[in-house]
Amino acid sequence: MSWSTLSRRTSPCRWFVPIASWFIPYQIVHDVYRRLGTPDRRGGDGAILAWWLLFIIGGLVSRATGIAVTGATAIDEVRSIVVIGIAASAATAVGGLLFVLIIGEIEARATERAVSLSLRGPDAVWPAQIDAPQAPASPSLPTVVESPGSSIDVRLATLERLRSTGAISEDEFATRRSKILDEI
């Protein structure tokens, strides 16, 4: 049985099981990251592994230095332990920053997938907005094409896909494309 199968079959309490809590959260983030991969957004396994190792090792070393400093008697011992503790805390902080970047990439992948599925736009990945009816800017165009806040590349790619599938005419494509390019 693979870790991903195990992580889906176990209860939410798996995060609190002493040894499994060192592996299951990593596997869950890795599975989400990998499953949201697109042709343009692949890889990134190294960043996830680096985040988790920095987070786990930094936390363990920080805890160990906290215990060790209570038994230290000489000032040099205390100084050495504190320096190691600071380095471990810095490693944990770098792991936290990596996690923020990973979550940003997961969000970008989810948005790209939502746009490629012609949902109502890059903000439609949030369930509250998926359920709420929104009037499209044009009956034949997803909101993302008309949304000035969206990425130019995403808007142009969506427009190109609509043209290639015959959802819009060549004239409509040219008009909308020039309107998007004028914003640059």
C-alpha cells in the first residue's frame, strides 16, 4: 500500500500519531502538489522535500537544544548550544518560507486548472464563488477574458482556446486580443 493510499484511508487523527505525523503531512502536500500539475507546471518535488526536512529537523534540533541548555554548566557550552538553537530556528523559518511558496504554487496550479476548465475566472476556485451565479461579461466568453486583474497570459490563452474550439469568431478574437494587448 502506498503512502498516498494510506493517507486517504486513515482518519484525520493521523496528524497526531507520533511517527506517522512525520510523514503523512508531507505526503498529503506532495499529493496535492503533484495532482494539480499541468503541462506548464510540473516538478517541484525537491522544494516540498526541502520544506519538510527543514521543518522537521529544525524543530527536532530546536527542541534538543532547549533540553540541552538546561543541563549546561559552562558559559561556552551554553553559547554553543544557543548558536545551534538559533541555526535550527533559522532552518525552521526557511522551511516556513518555503511552505508559503509551495502554497502559492498550489494556488496558482488550482487557478490555472480552473481557468483551463472554463470556470468563471481565476477567482472561481473558491466554493462560495462557484455556487454564486455570476453574469459573464459576454455570453460566449468566460469572465477571465474580460477581467483586467487576471494575468495577460492566462487571458490570451483562454481567448486562443475559445477561438480554436469555434466558440468565438476570428473577428471577435482579433477585437478581444487587441483590447487585452492594449492594456500592456
